Amino acid sequence: MKMDALIQAYTSTRFTVYEPKLTILIGQSNKDLDDLLMTYGVNEWAYITAWNPYSMPTNPERNDERHIQLLADLTNYPLFAGEGVGTDPEWEPEKSVLVLGISRQQAVSIGNKYEQNAIVVGTLNTNAELVMLV
């Protein structure tokens, strides 16, 4: 997939959290997310998946193994399960996690470890930012 198409796919994705129910959109702020950050006394967050390395479809069992490894790497942070839901009906939503209190640098490191093209990051009272890793 070409870089422009990848960026378009990511910027149109809905990055959801199951509980508390919220949706993160690239380039937009989110009051519910800001409230969650304040509740936990942190000001940084990231939204990360381990599914489908480099946007190459991977079998569900392997994706689940990678997700379990990701959760193990993030045990020191408050985590909230969700999924990234793109606009392409052919692309299955990806299990993901909202991570509170993680620095941008650490989130980039985790995204690179799990061979992701991009992650989403932000801070209190700012717009969600797409960070390309490739």
C-alpha cells in the first residue's frame, strides 16, 4: 500500500475504547479522553495495536498472540481495550489498547517493536496525532 493511501486509511479510522466508551479521531480532541486522563492523574496517552504487522493481514491466532505480548509489555500502565475500525469493509477491526501515562518516545518504541506503520498519541487537551513509524 502506498504511503498516501496508508495515511488516508489511518486518518479515517475510528480508534474505539470499549469501557469507558469513547472514540478517538485523528486531528480531534476528546473531552471524555481528557476526563479519563485527569482521573488517572496523567497527561499523555497512546493508542497501539500489535495486529497485522506493517499492515499485512496476519492470521487471527498470530494476531491474538501478538496482542497478548503487547499487553504483557504494558503492564505498568493503565490499559483500556478497544479496536481500530477502518472504513474499508474488507479490513477486520484490529484489537488495540489505549495506554495512559506512556510517553510518546516509549509508545513509538512499542509501535516499532510490534512492526506497526503508525500509532496514535496525544496529551491532555490536545488533538489526537497520527505518528508514522515507517
